[in-house]
Amino acid sequence: MQLIGLPGEATVPIVLGALVSVYAGIAAVVPLGFDVKELTIIAAILLIAHDIPIEAAVSKKTGSTFISLIIIRIIVAFVVGAVINLIM
């Protein structure tokens, strides 16, 4: 998590946002008291990689390979988080 500029506590909202919903991730962020930079990184990650189980089911029904879509979304989310960490 240090690579993307977040403390270990940030895993809770990221995992909740990725597996449950964006709203669960937002609800988990509020009591943790992150600063603006950390909130921006978490928001960017959640916007890219959110609701993964639901969207995997939808993509599976369309005939696409959902495993590759999941992996790409997670990798891109963390790359964007690392870039935002470098910029801010």
C-alpha cells in the first residue's frame, strides 16, 4: 500500500468497494479520517475497480473472458493510484 501512498487501513474501503459496492467503500472511508491526497487515491481506485463480482457476472453473460477483465481493472486501478501518488 505504501507504493500507492496509502496506509494499511485503506485496504478496508478498497476491498469493500471492489467486492460489495462503491457506497460500501465510501461508508468505510468516512470514519478513518484520511487526508485529501489519500481520499483522492482511494476514490480513483474505487471508480476503476468497483462491484467486481456483479460486473464479472454481467461480462460472463456477454461471452467475454471475465477473468482477464477483472485482472486488468485491478491492475489499472493500482497503476492509476501510484500515478496519482507521484503527482500529488
